[in-house]
Amino acid sequence: MDDSEAAGAAEESATRARRRLPSRRSALIAGASALGVAGFAVGTATNTLPFGESIQRLLGTASSGPTGQLGATRVERVWSAARGREVDLLIMLPAKSPQKNLPMSLLLHGLHGSARKAPPTGLQRQLSNDVTRRAVPPYGFVAVDGGDNYWHQVRPGDDPMAMLLEEVPRWLRERGLGGSEGLPFACTGISMGGFGAFLYSRRRAERRQPVRAIAAIAPALMTSWQEMSKRKAFRDAADWASMDPLKNLTATRDIPTGLWCGTEDSFIGGVRRFATEARPLVVHTGHGKHGDAFNRTAVPGVVGFLGKYVPSSTA
């Protein structure tokens, strides 16, 4: 082998070696992935990611807010005497260390839902980012398991409305949230939870403790007893009529209200009727069917709308 052939062979060998070496970026991704696997259990348990923001961004877990601050969502099991069972209590906070007496909005889930399933996609991120950049004052959400009974007592010994009115404030006070009385300043609901949001707000008004705002996403506002009777949540048409938001418009008329609903949603007829007759402050209808694909598009508007009614002090 002459000198030129030897030089060529050496260069080819070096090239193969370089190809076998990982790039700095691939090494960083591999290391970050390992950290993510090792730290996932810790982060889930403590709501704290155990690595720096640069690694978080690489893994796609960092907040896009100016400071990259992540909020916190906590779930506990608590005993509800009103429902006669243990329920999940979900608390969504805009920061891991929120202010004392942080104002809270109820978040009511839909049919066949639960506290864990109540938040629409993107709610935690939107809330944290908007609070971080001071687009809205700090506040949080609280959700509980309410069953499939349209947020009122259907069977003896299971009264989700009593849980909302009597027990949720105590649970919030015990955790230093919601002010001295632990009363949610607003109520947010999705589907069946939208129906429940109007009913809860009506009950609060009857107690002379009105909420400051109602935000309803695709609320289950049905226009016929034939359709509502399929839910088996009311004794008869009269029982439903006594609680139906469409038949009790004056009960919440003085409360600032926002409505969001997809135009292909089966509840759009009732939502449009409510909008025409009650004239809520915000009505947003856009392309979409009933479900999270539309609900997530409502999240920025809901967070901003509620932010206008956060009390300045809950001490």
C-alpha cells in the first residue's frame, strides 16, 4: 500500500469513528430522557420537576410563560358526608406556592365524568401562564366527584349540591384557600357541569352569597323533557322544570355569565335560546362538536373572563 492509499484508509477509519460518536444534542436528549423517566414519579408525587428549565424545555414540559413557572394540580381523597362516600378533591393552582387565601372557582365535570377529568385540556398551562404574565390576578380551580345526577340530590343519602355548598368551603378553608369562608368566587362547568354551574349559582344567590361569575362550556341546556328524561336525573318534567336554567332565567340574571359552545354540539339550541333570553356578557360559538376538541378552544376565553371577577382580597 502506497502513502496515498494509507492516508485514504486512515481518513475513512476516522470518519467511521466520528459517525459512531453521538452528537452533543443527541447526548443531551438521551440524558434528559433518562432524567425524565427517573424523575417522573417524583414530579407526579410532589408537583415539582427535578431538573432545570433547559432540560424541561427540551422534553417539552416547561411552561411557556415569561418565568417558566409551573403550576400545581393536587388530588386528595376526602370523605363527603353529603354524598355518603369518599370523593376526589382536585385543586388546581397557578403556582406551586400560591398566596394565602387564593381565590378559587368551582369546576364542575360533565356526565360520566369525575374531578380528575373535569379540567379541559390546557387549563393548567393557560392559568399558570396568564397569572405569570399578569394577564389575570392569581386564582385557582377546585373540582370534586359529583356523580351523574346533574349536581342535585336524586337518591337519598347522595346530595352533591349539599357537598358543594357545605363541604367544599370547609375543605378549602382547611387548605388555606378561598378566603376566610372558603367560598368559591365563581363557578365553571362543562356539559352537565354547566347545568350544575347555573343551579349552584342560583342556590348561592338564594343564600345571599352570590358568586361573582359563571362560565359555562357546552352547558347541557336541553329544550325537551323527552331528551332530558333519558338521563334519569329528575323525577318528572316538573322536577326538571324547577331546576332547569332555561326556565329560571331570572335566578342568575344579575351574575356576569359567559357561554362557550360548538355549533355542531347537540346542546347548541338550548345555548342559543339562553343567549337570546338571558343576554349573558359573553357568548362564543365556533365550529365544533361536543367534547374536549372544542372545550380546549374555550380555555383562553374562560380563564380571561373569570380573571375579571377575581376578588381583590379574600382575607
